[in-house]
Amino acid sequence: MNTKKKRHLALATDGGTSAVAPRVNPSFSRVGIRAPKLSHLVAERLRAMIAAGELRPGDTLPSEAELLRQFNVSRPIMREALRVLEAESLIRLGRGARAGAMLLTPSILTAAKYGGLYLATQGTTLGEIHQVRTLLEPSLAASLASRTKKDLVKDLEDWSNVQREALSRKDYAGAISAVNQFHQCMGKHSENSALRLLAGMLNDISAAAYPRLLLSRPNQKAIWERTEQSIEAHAQFVKLITAGKAVQVETFWRKYMQDTADFLVKNSLANLPVDIPRSPD
């Protein structure tokens, strides 16, 4: 880590008291307001530095001894702060006190886990998630078609081919997974980071519920047929994207998403509760 980053990492002190530990107004304690834990304030400071770009993915934090010196906190507090960031998938801890923690790229999957947990506690259904995706994805599709790039087309073609290969093996679980990856690929190529986040989160949350579709024995034949229809629709979508037909792409994708919504309702799958996305094995 360069000198500038080390300087930013050090916290200002006032009268020998670490700036991480704010003075607490006694009146707050009387009304039951608790001061934040010191470890959480350390984690918050590091998190803010990541958001500001002062610490970047791939950077290595200083050793534990150096962090203790710079933050002027105890070893247990620093270790707890780093565990908080590790639980948020913002860092990967090294082995031993001398090994610095590696900064990781914040991921959409991590955001989806928190979002999925919230939605699960609200009783949100797969149908409700799909309803929001139907509002977002047609506009996303149109924006992709208006600025078609070779890497976008290649990625979509690759996932379309994976779908067909899985289908040829009668591997419907693999085909459904590839269908979800096709949607994820669309969001990944959006130039709008907010749209990329929302589309990616909703797709991850939907994908987490899809394995239960495979266990729905009364609907298995319908699910296989819908999977085949989705694969055909995705192949047609790639052709429209390649041609740069933004208006046609938006209309086509909205109909495709609505057809999927109708399928979920018809087969009593729209009321499936959402699940929390899991990290790939």
C-alpha cells in the first residue's frame, strides 16, 4: 500500500483519544441511546474508504500490527472489525497476524443475499419478483440493442448455446440454470450501474427459488415445455440484439416476460416464496 493510502488510513486523534471513539453525551445514555461499538466504527471507516475509492479491490490492508498502531485500538476490537467486513464479503482475511487482508470487489450476489433475506421476511413471492423484473428488463433489453457490442453478443450467444446443449442432453436443471445466466448476462452488460444492480439482484433472488420448480412433480412436463420455449425465445432475442432493433427487442422481451408470468400463475408457481441466494459451490 502506498504512502498516500497509509496516510488516509490513519485516523485523526484529539487529545490522545482515537477519533474512532466519539464522546458520548451523558443525556443519551439516560434515554437509552447506545453508542456504536468501537469495532463497528472501525469497520464503518474502512467501508467508507472502500466506497470512496481510497481502498480498491486487490489492495492489501497493512498487517494487524500496523492497523493497531494506525487505528489506536485493541487487537480484539480490530479483529472483530475485520470479521464484520469479511462477513460482508468486502475482504478476505489472510492467515496469521502478519498477513494483510485482501480487498474484494463488492458483488451483486452479496447484495442479493441481504435483499433476499428482507424479501423472505416480508413473504414476497416469485410472482412479485417477476412482476418487477417485467418492468425493468424490457427497457434494459432496448438499451442493449441500441448500442450493440461484440462482447455482449458473444456472451449472449455463448449462454444460448449452453442452453441448447443442456437441452440436447435432457439436462433440464442445467438448461434452467443457463436460462438464468442469460438474464444475468443482460444485466451485467448494462452501462447503468443502478439498473445493473437491481436486475442482477432480482435475477439472483429468482434463480434461488427455481430449484423448487424442478421438485414440483405435477408441473414438470409444463416446466420442461416452458424451458424449451425460453431457449427458443433467447435465440430469437440474440438475433434481434445483433440487428440492433431496439424497439422490436423491447416489445419482444416484454411479451416473453409476460408469457412467463402467465405460466407461473397458470401452474400455481407464482406464489412460491422467495429464497435467499447462495454462493456457488
